[in-house]
Amino acid sequence: MRRLGWAIAVISFALGLVIPVHATNHTSDEVKEWSEINELTSEIWELGKLERYNEAADVLKFTSDNMTHIEEVLSLRPDQQRLVEYTFSEAVTSLQNPEWSKEKKLNKLTEVRLLVDALQTSYEPLWKKTGLMMLEPFISMKKGIGKNDSAMFHQAANLLLERYETLRPALTVDLKSDEIDMLDEHVSYVDRNRNEILSEVEHQKHLEVISADFEALFFAKKDNSEPSLFWLIFSIGGIISSTLFYVGWRKYKGDKEEEEALRVPQKR
């Protein structure tokens, strides 16, 4: 009963998405509808995390259908509408496939979550916060090369492909087509040239160029005197939790600023 009640509550919330197509105030309606859809996809992701896949699929299909009904209010271009329909459909298929792992199902729901957020806002979209997650495979690949560990390298390359696939729908909303083409080619290059990257210096140099392009996508450089974030992470011992890294870095900067502040009165 509790489970049914939760599903009814979510569906009731979703019903609020159905409004007349010929709305008079598109700006306020658009903001309201995207906000509700964004919140709903977050709830769908939580259902997936709890392995309540049937409920998640039902609400996902309902949301997709109603986005089609209010597409004029949402101001979606035809290509964006197709992208939404395809991404939502793929997510529903994954939820209904008992052979897919929980991780793969959540990846598909994450695609939906990031795509809707990117369509809703152009300021600090969620995909921008996944930078450290996207740099992790490059760090592992470099470690695999250094240790001549083929298994580590291939595992990291697979992780890069998987994570890029999850981010790509959202990236297509905010990036220019030539930028998407460049990233697609980068990821394809890594996949095509795995053995060469492991053994040949020239290919390893190209991998560094690719990792730098991904770093630039997520971390705009405001001060060229600061060390590369990618190499900073690698130099302190490889892969670490993005949260711990961020907290540690902030604490380090705070301590440094405090030390400087304490030194100032001592100067004569």
C-alpha cells in the first residue's frame, strides 16, 4: 500500500504537467513546467536507486508523453524533441530489461536527469559538476600505461566510453556541433587505438591532448599560473573521491589564506 501510495502521489504531481497547449504566457509557463519536470526526473532517479524499476518506468513514460503534449510551452526544437523521446525511451527499455545491472539502469536514468536539467537551464547545468568523474578514466589509463597494466588501461577506457555516453545527450544541448564532433572523435580515438596508446609514445601524447580538452570543458582556466587540475590530481596519488578532493583543496586554500593573514602584522 505504501508503495502504491507513493506512485499515486508522483502521478498526481505529474498530472500538473498537462496544461493547454495554447498558453498565453510562455515565459512563466515554460519555467514552471521545466522546474516540475526536472524535479520529477530527480524522483524517478531515486526510484531507480531503490530498485523500484516498474514504478520508475511508469512515471518516466507518463512524463515523456506529457512533454510531447506541452512541447510548444517547453519551446523544444524538433531535434531536441527527438533527443528527449529517444533518451526517455532508452531509459524505459533499460528499466524493463531484467538482464541489465542496477548500475546500467541508473546510468540511463542519469542521462535523462542531466538532459532535462540542461534543457531547463544554461547556468551551471548539472553535467558541469561531473568533471572529476570524467577525468578519472584518464588518470587510470595513465596509471595503466605507467605500470604496463593492460587490464587497468582497458577497464579505464571502457569507463570513459560509458561515462561519455551518459553525459552526451546533455552536452549536445549546451555545446556547439563542432565541439560535440571533437569529443566524439576523441572518445572514438581512444577506443580504436587502445593497444597503440599502451605501447607507443606518440599515441600517449595524443591521449594527453584529449584529456586536456576534457579538462578544459569542465574546468575553465582563469589563471594560467595555477597547475593543471588533471595533473594535480594525478600527482597526489591517483584517483580520489571528488568530494574529498574538493573539500581538501578548499581547506588547503583556507589555511594558506589564514597563514598569510597572520604574517601581515609581523611585517615592519
